Amino acid sequence: MLRSAAPTAAALCRRATSTSTSPSPTAAATAAASSSAVNSILLRSLKEHYVEVSKMAPPPKTSPPKPFTIVKGSLDQASGPVLRREYGDAGEEISISVARLANILPPDADADSDSDAAGGDGSMSASISQLLLHVDISKPGAGKSLQFLCGLYPDAVGIHSVCLRSKDAESWEGNMASKGGGEYRGRIFQELDEKVRDALHHYIEARGINEKLFPFLQAWLYVKDHRNLIRWFKSVGTFISEPKP
């Protein structure tokens, strides 16, 4: 009895599937009209925000403190050094990358500063008042470089960590996201002897890593964020408006 019933059940399943996957012309037209209306609303919203962001006034133009120079093309790169300089008779090459400290810390870590963030009037958000620097110091012919992660503020700079790493090691963004493995990076900075910590602070300050970098890097990061947002609005709008095959 069960054997004879099986083909009948299978046929019924195929019939039901065929019926459910073949919408009527009216239903298809309704779905297409609904999708078009949603796309239109989204494109209008994107355009309004694009125009609003385009009108935002840029920060006052500023230059990095000498002898630092701007890395050509850094504004259009996803990551990498922003400033470079040479130091001392040994020809040390110093490069600096920057990011928002808020992008690295937990979401609620800078809640106090974010509560004072500016609105849409073009002024810089308070979250760009806390910057994270990656400082790379290398010497000609050396296979390793001395690297610092520092917090930069309008009136101070503080070291979060220091390590000696191979020049061909993974990028510092990936390194911060990973846990464990890799080269030994030394002790946690705050666990070092106070005299060692002071000496390391003097070491980077002698190479120009201080609060004087803040005005330029803050403005640079604001311009980069602004460019990325403009580019994002354009890309999303183009994707939605392009005819689909």
C-alpha cells in the first residue's frame, strides 16, 4: 500500500512546487513596481545626503610640522603611512599612520567625548579629538623596525605599546585585530619600569612625535573621512540605479 502511494505523493509535491514558483503576471508586475518605488526613495535619500555632505566646509588648511612631509597619495589609500621624515646621522626613516582611537577602543570607551560631537554644520566631530598613531622607525639595511602605538591628543601623546618587528610582517591594522602568535612583542607598556617608560617617551619626542602633529593629522583625517563618505554615496547610488541583466 505504501509503495503504490509514494508516486502519487511525489507527483503532488512536484505540482505544488511548480505552482508556488510560478507567480502570476499581475503579482510579478506588482513586485517590480514595489521594488522600483523602494529604489526611487533610496536614491532620493542618498542624493539629499550627498548634497548635504558636499556643502560641509572643510577644516582650515594646515601643514605638518617640519621636517615631516606628506606621503603622496595617502588620502586615496585605504591605509598606510601619512607622514614621513628622516632623522639623525644614521638616516632613520620614520613613518606615521593615523586612525581614530574610537575605531580601536570598545564602542562605549569614548562615550563622554562622543556626547559632545558636533552636528551637521561642517565642524569636526569630537571623536577625531582622540587619534591612534602607528609610528614605524627603521634604519637602512636593518631587517626589523621599532614600532609604537600611541594615543595622540591636542595637548599630549601617550605610548600604548612598543615592539620590534620584521619589516615584512603583516600590516599594523591586521596585527591589532589578531590575537596571539607572531613575534614576541615585549611586555605590556604600563608594566615596564617607570624609567624605561620615560626613556621611550623621550625617544619618540626627540623624533618629533608629539602633540604638534595633532592639528594636521586631525584635519587630514577629517578630509579623508569626508572623501570616503562622498565616494560611498556615489558608489551605492550607481549600484542601485544601474540596470540589472
